[in-house]
Amino acid sequence: MDAICDDLHAEHAALDAVVANISEEMWTTTTPAEGWDVKDTIVHLIQADVAARLAVDDPEAFVEAKAKMMSGGGLEFFASTNGRTGAEILALWRDERAKMLAAFRSRGPKERIPWFGPDMSTLSFATARLMETWSHGQDIADTVDMPWPATDRLKHVCHIGVTTRGWSYMVRGQEFPGGDVRVELTAPSGEVWTWGPEDAADRITGSAEEFALVATQRRQPSSTALVTEGPLATEWLSIAQAFAGEPTLPDGR
């Protein structure tokens, strides 16, 4: 678990650097995520981190808490943040994310952890938390006009994006067409990451960062230089959704 936890820690640190010195006014600036400002975004990460730690440390308590939450509320059930300043929110996030990482490091990578959807392995769980931190970090960086440099940690996000191809159809109630799609992405380091058979007729090629942005619905496919070949690749990219929840489509970025 050390490798993924080290990457998640680095992703936390990158987002921390973006928000550490912003003004209180900036904390309440609306992000591209409809209905959320910067503070709401970090609060969401806090609440999910608290829930994740509980799921790892005390699965039975998490299942009980989840049932109560599902009957009348959202993730706010797991952490009350009302009335806190941006600086107080940041301090709370630092504390809770450290506790979550310690919980992840205490488990083996294949141990099963309950969550709001199907159970996940600890490794998959930590990877999903990295994806969410990175994608919400993009929202905040876009809002406060700060750089959000791409790193090879994006391989985790891209892998989830590729493996959720079937989910992108299922969540929309559409029949999964099957077939193979080759994905060839150039990492920030210049390395090429690949998924799928080399001889597949359908393929997606381009920047790993742009694929991650599309899969997490932070960019429209048309605003990227990603290249698709074949109907399977084109259709998939148009509805790609790497995260759970209701079916959504990218905003106008």
C-alpha cells in the first residue's frame, strides 16, 4: 500500500499548495462544479475522507452510519463543518486526510472495504480517493487561477477511466456494446501508457492528462487534442464517466 498512499499524499500536498494562501473571499468563490464554491469542495473531500477512514477502521460502524445517512442526508453526516473559516477548513482537511492515509497503510492491498457502492479492495479505494482529490483539485485550480501541473500520478486516474468504460454505459441505462478499444496515452514524463489489444481497430490516443480530464468530466472531448478511431472509441469518449453516482456530462470547460 505504500506506493499508492505515497502518491495520494503527494496529491494532497499539491492541492494543499493551491489553497494554503488564498483569501477568505476566494474560499467562497464559485467553482465550475455547479453549486459548489472552493470551501464546499474541500469540505466534500473532508467528509469523504472521514467516511473512508471509518470504513477501513470500523466497517460495521460505517455500514450503520451509511444506512442512517442514506435515509436522510448526504456526506455531511460524517463531518460537521458549518461556520468554519477557510483556514479552519484547511486545518481540518489536513488532519482528516492524514488519519485516512494511516488507515489505508494499516491494511493489505487486497482487503475488502465497504463503501456506498460495491465493496472495494484497499488499493482500489485509495486509488479512487486520489482520482477524486485530483479532479476536485482541477476545479479549484481553475477557479483560483493557479497552475495544476500534470504528473505521472495521473496513471491511476487514467486506469480508472479505462476500466470504467462499461460503467459509463450502465449508469446511463445503455447497452454496453462490448468490443475492444486500444488506449495509448502519453504521460507527462513522456512515457507511453497502453491498455487494450494492440491490434484493436478502435482506439484513443493522445495526452494522459487530457484523457483523465475527459474521464472525470473536467473537459469536453472537443476541447482536447485526443484522437479517436472507430465508433466504439468515439462513443465511449463522449460519455466517459470514471466516478460513481448519477450520469453526468462535462461542463463547458
